[in-house]
Amino acid sequence: MHRVLNCFNLSLDYRKFMNTFERIYEQVKKIPYGKVATYGQIAAMAGNPRWSQIVGYALHVNPDPKEIKCYRVVNRFGELSDAFAFGGKSAQEQLLESEGITVEDGKVDLKIYGAFL
């Protein structure tokens, strides 16, 4: 479901006017508590499955970590990020574990904790 803006009796899909990072942040906000998503899943949900690396860039400059829970994003193997921008890999692990997500050897089981599988 998306909002449509009516301007001068024209129906405009607001998503076409959002910048790429905003689109990515909106998708990251959809990851439920206690779940994770992959960079590729977020990229696809934001409009382009080839944006995995761009998702990483966007999360690295996350303007609002309290609302945009970037620690819930892992790679396609469930591995945590070596470059987690808000305290490193150990901080990401602690944040995930605080939501009841088990992390073993720097990895999350996507079959158990994957939000969009």
C-alpha cells in the first residue's frame, strides 16, 4: 500500500519522488522486532534488486538509528557487518541479541530470523 498525492487533479505516486536512501530507510523500518532482512531483500523492496551495495552505503549514513534499525540488516548468508557504523560488529550483535535473535560466530540463521523469506 502506498500513498498517492493528488495535485491539480493528477494522481502522483509519491515514491517516484523519494530519493533512493529514503526509499531504503522506509523498507528497513518494515523489518519487525526480532527479525532480520538481507541487503538484497531491502534493495528489492526499495525498487531495485541490484542496489545491495547502495543499501550498505545508506545504512552507513543512517540519519536516525533509533527509528531506522539498520542493525537488523545482514548479508545474504546472515552474517553481521564488519563495517557496522554504530559501534562495530559487536554492537550489532548486542542489539540483535537484545531482541532475542541468536547470533553464532557472527551469523544469524535466516531460516529462523529472516523477516521476508
